[in-house]
Amino acid sequence: MASLRDVERYHQQFTRLAEPLSDPNNRLMLENDVNLCFYRGIPVDVRRRIRHRIEHAHTKSNNAPPRERVYSYLKDLFDDTDIDRDIHRLQTRDELDSDSSSNEGSDDETPVPPPTPKKKKKVTFFEKDKPSEKIIPASPPTPVDDRIDQLSRQLEELVLSYAESNR
């Protein structure tokens, strides 16, 4: 995401995909989940640049920032008419430079060795030590399952009524 056009395209595409999921009459996703998906779909480097504008109350996954507010933050960030437009671009370059230089290490700092991979242990079970299979109860039907069942019953009734009318 590098321009206002990219921001608008992302918002349009996301809204087109999310609309049927968050429709009040056909609620398949909670509004908070849709907002969280919108925020997490933004590239990490851009999220870092708008994070300071998000109220503290909206920094948890169970209370994600409203997507329209995040969209306005993004539009502000990439607004070409902003008087500080050049500063934003310089900050972006500086952040990218600092990210790449932090990976290289500098003369002032001692290099940090990469983490050593942990060895995997092989686990074997003897017949008597094998975990027993547990029976997990079925979960209650979801609204989608209810609609599918209802449509199946309607289709079955239609087939029966059609068969009786052809007798």
C-alpha cells in the first residue's frame, strides 16, 4: 500500500467481500471480526504508521477499531494535499532504512547470534500407552446449518408435491 489509490482499492475490495458477511439480516460475522480483518489486511509497515492514532480502547482483538475510522486514517496518511506529505514519505524511507540496518548490525553493537533451532524429540507409544479416543459431542447447529436444513426441507417438499401432481 503506497498510495491513496491503493488505499481506496483495498477498501472497495474488502467492502465488497465483507458486505454479505456482515449484513444485519444475514449475520455470518460479527462487526468486530470484520473490523479486525480489515485492520489485519493492511500491511504491517502501514499499520505501524497509523497505530498511534487508534484509541487505546480499540487496540485489542476483542474491540477492533472501526474500519471506517481506520480507512480515514489511511486516507489521511496517503493524502497528496497534506502539507506534511514530504515528511511522511521521508519517515517511510527512514523506517525502511532503519529496519534494513537493524538486520545488518552496526559497529557500535555486538551482533546477536541467531536463535538455535530446537531438536524435535521422537515420541513412541506402546499399545497400552496410546491415548484413548475420546468421543466429542456434536456442536449445536449454526445459523448457516439451520438455513441449509430449511432449504433441504423445502426442496424435499417441492419434489414430493411435484411427484404427486404428475400421478
